[in-house]
Amino acid sequence: MDAIEKSVLIYLFNRFNVNIIKLIKASYFTNKKYQTIFKCLLLYKKESKKWCSSYVDLFNYYVSYYKIKYNSDIELDILDFKEVMNSEEIFDIGWYENLIKNWLQNKVTEEKLEEAIIKYKTQNVLEPPENILSVLDDYMKKIYDIKTSDTTNEFGIELTDISAYNETKQETFSCGFPFLDKSVNGGMLKKTMWLFVGQPKVGKSIWLSNIASNLVILGKNVLYVSLELDEAEVLSRIGANIFSIDVKSYLQFCKQNHLIFKNKLREFDSGLIYKKRFLDTKDALSNDNTVASLVSANFIKPNLNFYEANLNEEIEIENNTNVENLIKPGKLFIKEFPTSSLTPEELEIFIKNLEERKKIKIDVVVLDYMNIMRSKNEKQDNLYMKIKQISEELRGIAVRNELCLVTATQVNRGGFEKEDISMASISESTGGLHTADVVFGIIQTPELKASKKYKLKVLVTRRGANTGAIKEFNINYSFMQLSELDKEEEYITDDYIYYKYNK
């Protein structure tokens, strides 16, 4: 607990956030030393009208004012203040804020449980027997309040509260495919669930691994959970995609060619693979009329002149300071679980443990795939209801943990072997379609497979008006890389009338 309380103080000293500070009570700190430092910090702000960012200033305030006025018997020296105000830990804002949210939830839960227990014990349940049911009912309501409470926003947002508009925001981020981004009105959102639908062996894992590869290159922290492929296979697919190494010999290549692979890792860590993958297209920078340019604009850091001058040149990492303007990659974690062994609840526990252990905030969880998860209701024989229940629990994980969850589901329908599919042809076969925020249908006819192509159709989207849009993709099986064709995508109306995207 001391380590968590120390992390809370480290965050507060590094980032003044009034919305978090107002939720913290000094009594939440069980360590008296940290409790005293927190009190000093609040009083310093009240007295000086500014937030203290110097451990020397706060220590002097403690010695000359706080200790005398409040007759504090807690003895602190300057090193105690330096410990939490001058930390050398990597400051990942997302991780710290997630940690504090969980810590606050735990503290509020303790408070409400204590209130409920005290009230339960003080009730005279020995008078009329029917009073027992009333007391128990009231007690259970208290427990329900704990379960449903949100410490950071307990009663939601109010229409006329101006501050709510400043605090409430929806930040989209790209998945690396312009067509998919445009289909959801600009990109991925946290607290949402993406679903890819396809028949057996169509390549659902290829799509999931491509999404994961793009997101890591674009700076997002990704957890890839596999219930079908082993970790080495997933590593080979994603590694082959990112580093453009043949997937069949990926692991052997990395073992035998240390210097070459080390250089590829340096390119990856510096952001140069991001540049090559997403910026080295002149049209994407200059042609504002293309879908690619609209989405690529979200990837580009401010120094456009640097990219204009270096689109076709190799960059020396050691000598070019402009590399700092490139997006640095995120972290990728790959975890394999046996088929039908993992429940959504166990997945959420794993996510929280990973974030706590690695001190990192997971932005996206890629789950391959939800049909082969284990339902907590093991007596559920109805496959439709099982998948529906699992999908609802997965979306709950996305909301509670403020991440985007990407997964796939399998349908045993022949419609995917045709040039087009619709929700009507598959909606009865899987229970997850109406839970997801966006559903993409993977189409690969024998003709498409022979020409190394896929089609992707937007079956459902809560955001945007792109339902029915179709796009063709190339697939490089050697590198397991998907890429959009330049051909303009098309819409399909309910009457199956094709017309151009911009008409």
C-alpha cells in the first residue's frame, strides 16, 4: 500500500489536477508520513495560491509553519519530501491516473462498507421478525451503491455544467487503415468494442494482428490475447508485419542475424518504421482530397518541412535530431491462454495486473477470439446466448478500463464466400453483433484468395454513416501485411445499388 500511496503523491506533484485532488481525503493515506505530506501540499496551495513543485519549498513550509501550527508529532526530514517530489520513475500519465482511479475506488468502497456494516450492527433486528428483511434490503442497497459507484464521476455529467464540457472529451486515434478510421468517424475510441466477423479459416487472426501491428507502430500500448495460436506464432506474425521479415523464417532470422535485427529494432524504437509505414507517401501529405491524406494528417507531428525534405532519404538516427518529431512506438504484450479456459472476468484481472506490474496503461486489447472464451455460466448450452453474454462482458471491460477492445467472432454461414454480405444473413448466427460499436465483415471468395485480396464491409457502426461501405485490401502473406487498394471504396444500399463514395 505504501508504494501506491507514494505513486499518488508522485502524480500530484508532477501534474496539478484539481478534479483528482478534490476526490482525495487525507485519511485515505494509511502511511502517516505520506498523509502529512499531502496535508502540507494542500495547505501550501491554500496559503500561497499556487501549487508547490519544489520539495525544498514544501519542506521549509512544513518546518516553519505546518509543524508549529498543527503541533504535528510526525517527524519528517527533507529526504522524505524529495522521495515523492523528485522521483526518477518514468512518468506515464495514463498509468498513474488509472492507478489513482483504482485506489480511490478501493478507498470509497472501504468507506461505504464500513457505513453499511455500522448501520447493520446498530439496527435492532430482534424486535419484529419482519424487520430483518428490511434491514437486509437496506444493507444490500448499500452494497449495490458500492458496485455501481464511479469515484471520478459518481453522478454522471450535467447539461448546464460548463466544467463538464471541459472535462468530457472523446479522443479518437487511428488504427492505421484510413478506410476503417473513416468508417468510425475519425478513428478508434476508448470504451468501445470492435468486432470482425468471418467464416472459419478466413483469416480473422490476420486482421487482428494487423490492427495490433499498426497500433503499436502508432504509439499505442497493446495487449494481444490469443486463445488459439501460441505466443511464438503470434510473435512471428506481428514481428513479420512490423519489420518486413518473412513470417516462415522470422524467429530463425532474428536468432541468426543479430546485427540486422538490432538495426531494425533501432528503427522501430526511433519511430523510423512509423515514418516508412505511414509518412513516406508524397500524396498522403499533399493531396487533401484523398482519404489517405485526411487520416495521415492525424499521424503527422508538427514539423512537416522535415518530412517533405526527407521522404525519399535514409535517416541517420544518431545525427538527425528531427527524429524526435516522429511518433515513438507503444508497447506490445502477447499472452496465450488455452482454448476455452479464459473468462472475461479473468481477462480483466490479467489486464489490471499487467498494468500494475509494468506501470503502463493499456490502450487496446486485441482478443483472438471471443467464441473460444469460457463463459462464467458454464451451464449455458445455447451458443447464441453464450456469445451474447461474453460480448456484453467484454464491452464492459472496455468501458471500465477505458480501452478499446478488438476481437472477432466466427459464423458458420456460406454468405462470406459471396461478393457481398449483409447483417440479415448472419445476425442469427452470433450473439455479439448487436453489442459491438462497429462490426466489420471479412469477405474472401476463392477468386479473391487466388489474387491475394480481401474485401472488408462495414456491417454496423454507431458512429458515422458508413454502414454498407466496402473496401478491397491486398494481403502479403510473406509479411502478413494488409494494405488498402487505391481503388475508391463503394457503398451498398439496402437495394444493393452501387454508387460512388462521394456521390
